[in-house]
Amino acid sequence: MSHRTLYFESLTVEETLRILNTSPEGLSNEEAERRLAEVGPNEVMEKRENPVLEYLKRYWGPLPWLMEATAVLSYLTGRVLEAWIMAGLLALNATLGHFHARSSRKAVEALKRSLSIRVSVLRDGRWVEKDARELVPGDVIFLRLGSIVPADAKIMEGNVLVDQSALTGESLPVEKRKGDVLFSGSVIKRGEAKCVVVNTGSRTYFGRTVELVKSAKSRSLQEDTVLAVTRYMVAFGLFSLAVAGAVGVFEKWGFVDLASLAVVFLMSSVPVALPAVLTILQAYGALELSRRGALVTRLSASEDLAAVDVACFDKTGTITLNKLRVVRVDALGIEESRVVEYALYATREESLDPLNLAVIEYAKGIGLERGRLKLLRFIPFDPSLKRSEAFVEEEGRVLRIALGEPRTVFQLCSRTESEERFLEEKLADAAKRGYRTLAVAVGEEGGESLRLVGLIHLIDPPRPEARELISALKKLGVRPVMLTGDNEAVAREVARSVGLGENVVSVRKLERGVDIEELDGLAEVFPEDKFNVVRKFQERGHVVAVTGDGVNDAPALSQAEVGIAVENATDAAKSAASIVLVKPGLSVIVDAVKISRVIHERAVTWVVNKVVKTVQVIGVVLIAMVWLRKMALTPLDMALLLLANDFLTMSIATDNQYPSQRPARWNLRGVMVLSLPLAVFYLVPATAVLWLSYFRFGLDWHASRSLLLLALVYMSQFRILQVRERRFFWSSKPCRELALSMILTSLIFTLLALTGLVIARLTVEEAAYAFALSASVLVSDPLKVKLAKRLF
């Protein structure tokens, strides 16, 4: 069992089985466990980055550089305490980000294990599904259309078309037949095969398994928007610094004072908590989605889903139960049992295809088994041909049996007027009842045509909750569109029964001018048609989510802003998708949309809060510099304010939010239009505090700065209370963590002011005055509500 994979290419199947000490019946569970203990799991351990290096990298980048420069500048100007505070905030930021990233990664890795490749294995003489990591050399496995080959294996029976471009660079799929070797990681594009595993894990030819889930490296729209806002704020801070610095030079300030002024403006404009906040937002979002049964494989998909306004769903398994059963057999010229028997030979249980399994189960129910006819050759179902075929020997004749989509199969038959009438009448009746129909045709091998002998009707009933969930999606502003390979009549009946609507047409009519904006569903959809449907919606400006389960769905899953692989999807579909469902039905998708919009609302809250705070603080410092020729806040004040504003408000990332009732897209202009008027409102009481304390109350400048700092801290809490809601601020309660953070922050800074610790001491009356003036910012709430309704 230690031979290299290429060694087995020149051997016959029989020689391979002998060397591997196995048989066409596979291994026993006991022997497989023994070999698994000997050779280890069928996986290659992923190389992990040193956690220390991973942590240290969080001190490298534009934002850490700014913080580090500020800390160094503070130290060089003799402000050692401020330097240590900034260094501490930098370390806190890196530590929090590192902790949440590792926690999130561990949770996602645990979920990935539930998405590991599943494969049909012959153990103890029975076909069972096993995790691919449990495969050992000598196992007999069955591969079908869409399977990712889980280990190096030699074909024992069958012919397949294999895409191994990701492994070998070959541009076209290659044919593989009995005796050929399949390499781990290649994808079955056509056909089925029974194979024996020759090597696993690191002993495979390419030495690695295919990654089902790739970590997204590209920046998300959310991150791009936040970074754009950051650039504007830093630019505003630098411009204000230039103006204030010019005033300082005019006033003949020394180097230390000018450097301190630069530190204040840098600290106020740099979003030091940004990396940690983004990490927490993404981590909590991904974990919340996973709890609902949706595993995010491309991190930005948890945000993109918030903007989706069109969702294209497969009918089978998503809207319906995907539990087909035979409900009626219509025979034509022969007995019903013969129709089922012929169909039985054109199925294969190992494929685990629902149609095949339904026919097999029905046959067993009426006492039919294979044996009367001799199976000579089997051609598995091909989506492009819409049928499977079998060649059997019956009473000295070789018969060709076709089983598949009725009109496709009927094209192979000698069509008489009575047979056409029979077909149309039965199909029309089946469509009214929502049945799915298979046609069975039989003819002698080499004959010019086949003869239709019967129809087998199956039903896949809608999920009980489908109507309610489709209604919920519509209320969220997402337009559901059903895609199905069934004919128009069947598709229309299903769409009507679940409340989608009745405007369902064949996908071919899209090419004849039918407006896609008016449709509730598309029928007779080939897997490759999904890509074109997604493109047409995108050309109309829609953000599209699409579900898929097959290898041919991969282009559509990649093209859509959010590709969703449904439960039990093929391995290739999971690889292409950005979200993989681990539960059946629509409920997971509805939950995912809501959660994604909550994540978006939290991000908007943080960005608006940051913009208002930055403009307010920089504005009051600039006004004081131009007006009074004094520094309104010292670097120490700014460090304390950063602690209060940025880090103690990170719980915004876990705050209670309501999903918006329409698709949520990032609108940088909208964010700024909402934030800047609020910032002006917040700047007025901040300036008023400074003026009243210095001119009316006669406090010295040190005490006036302390009163301003306390007022800014209080206003930060009112600001969070206000911007977290798009409605009036009292419409909902903040989460427990955020509420505690706001209360504790206010109490801590009140105690600092009353005791004179770190900042100048204030009286109770002066603190109350600061609190009252700070609360006045809430008069801007009607403006906020009006702007939010217009912009969001």
C-alpha cells in the first residue's frame, strides 16, 4: 500500500486489487479502521502561520504606522504618559483584533469540518456515505457528475470526463476509462465510475487535497467605504493642522507646543479602533450566520447579502422538500409493472440521484427487483441530454431503454397521433397536479427509433413553510425568482402554490423579448442557463444571489454577488459558492439576509459615529486655536478621549439592530450627508462649553479644558444613543454590553473630574452643567430621522 500513484497506471484492475489486498466488494469497517490507524486520515495538514508572527503583523500597516508615529512624537516632546497611553491603545487594538480573528477562525474551521467532502463508499458490502478524510487505500468508492475526486483512485467500472486543469494546467477535460487513474482534486464533469482508492493524503500524486473553502482576501465594499471615510477624516485633520499650525507659528509657539498640537490632530483623526471593529463586525456576523446554518466561505458575502434585491432559487430542495416519490404510473400498451421494471434498469442506486431512488423505492414497494433481464451496458444521466439509458437482454433480444424528460425522450420515439395525444393529455394533467414526470421508452438496439411505453409521475411537495418565507423575503425588498428544469406548467403550479406568482415562462423566451423584470420564475432552465439569467439581472442594476447544487452551477455561483450552495450540493458547487448552507429550505436564506442587514446597520452606526466625533473634536480644537490662540485639548486629553470614544464603544459591533426593510447598499455620500449636519450640531454645544467656562464662569484654562473633555465624553454617549437608531433614539434599547459601556464610561470620567485625578478637578455643579449642555445635542434627532429616511 506504499506504492506511488503512477505505479498503478500500468497495472490491471485485478492486479491493483491484489496489491491493495482488497476486492470489488470493498473493505470491511474493521479493516478500514485498521488501515486508517496505520496510514492516517485522508488529508494534508494545512501550514499554519506562527501565532506570534501573526500577532506582530497587526503592528504593521497604515493605521498602526500613524499610531506609532503619534506615540513616538509624544515621547520626543516629553509627553511620556501620552506616549504610553497611545502605545497601550495600539497594543489593545492588536490584541483584540488577534483574539477575535483567532476565535472566529476556530469556529469557522469547526464548521468547515461539517462541509468536508462526502463520498459513497462500499463497506461491509453496503454503499454508505463517509467523510473523505476516512478513506483508506483499498476502499471502493462511487463518483458521479460534480464529485471532487477525494483521493487518487483507479477506475474499475464506468467512463468519466474529468477536469483536472486546477492540478495539471490542461485547458480541456480528459476522458478516463476503466483502468485509468483519477487524481485527487480533479472534478467529474460527465459520467459515473466505480473506483478503488490507491493513495490518500500526502501520498497522493499532487500531495494535497482540494480546499473546499478559500479564505477571502479581497477587501469588501464595507471595508472600502470605511477606509474612504478614514482618508477623508485624516485629510480634514491634516488640513486643520496646517491652519492651526500656521496660527501657532504666528504666535511664536515653540517646537514642543507645535509638536503637541500635531499629536492632538493626528490622534483625533486616526481611527485607532478601526481594525478591531472591522474584525469584530465580521467575526460576529460570520458566527451568527453559522448558527443559523449558513457558512460564509468568502467573508465579504456576509455584507454583500445585505444589498441583494433579487434572489434566484432552485425549486427542488429549496422551495420543495426534495423528497420525490412515485404517485402514478401511466402505461401505454404494456402493464404498469413492466414500465417500472424497464425504468428500474435505467437507474443506478449508487448515484444517490433522487429520481433514481424514487423509482427504485417504488419498484421495491411493488415487489420488483432486477434479475429477469441481463444488464449489458448503462449510460448515466447527462444533464445536456436529459436522460439515462440502459441496454438489456430480454428473450434473446438486446433492448435499448431510455428514461428521462418526457418530451426529450419522445423525440427518440416513432410518434403516432395517439401517442402524442396520450403524452400531452397525461402531461397536462400532471402539470395541474404539480407532478414531475419521467418517460420510459424501449426499442431494439440498432433500430431506427424507440417506442414510448409509459410515464412515471413523481411529486416533490412544497415545503410547509415556503409560502411564509417567500412572503418574508418580499417584505424585505428581495424579489424571489424560481428557476427550475421543469416545464412551464409544472413550474407555474409550484410558483402559484407558494405565493411566488404565476408569471412563469420558459427560459428560451428571454431571447424573444420577454422582460425579465416581470417574471416570477423561469422553467426549462439548464444549469448553464443560470449564468445568463444572473447576468441579465445584473445588467439591470440588481444585486443578485443565486442558489445552486451542481458542478454546472459553478459559473452562476461565481458570477452572482452572493453564490449560495444549498445543502447536499456537489463539492464543485461548494467550492464556487460564497455561502454554503448546512440546513435545507428557504428559512436559512431569510435569516441570512436579516443578519447581513443587521451587520450593515452596525457598520453604518460605527462610521457615522466616527465621522461626527472626528469633525466635532477637530472642529472645536481648530476654533479654539484660531479664536483663543489656545490648545483646547492636550495629547493626554486626546488619549483619554480615544479610550472613551473608540475602544469603549466597540460594543457597537454587537449592538441590537433591526434589519432594514429594503436592500442595504453602502452609500458614502449618504453617510457623509447624514454625519456632517449632526457634526455641526455637536460642535455648537462643545464650543459653548468652552466659551461659558472660560468667559462666563471664569475658570482657568486648565479647568476649562477639563470641563470640555468631560462634556465631549458625555456627548459621545448621547451620540452613540442617537446614531445607533435610524428612527428616534428611544425607539429601541442598546444591547447590554453597549449600555454598560456607556454608563461605566460616564461614571469613570465623572469620578476623574470630581477627584482631580489625571485631569483638573471640577465641582459637582460644573459636571452637571457639562452633562446638561451635552444632552442638548439630542435636539438634532428629528433632523437625523428625516435624513436617515431619505438616505437609507
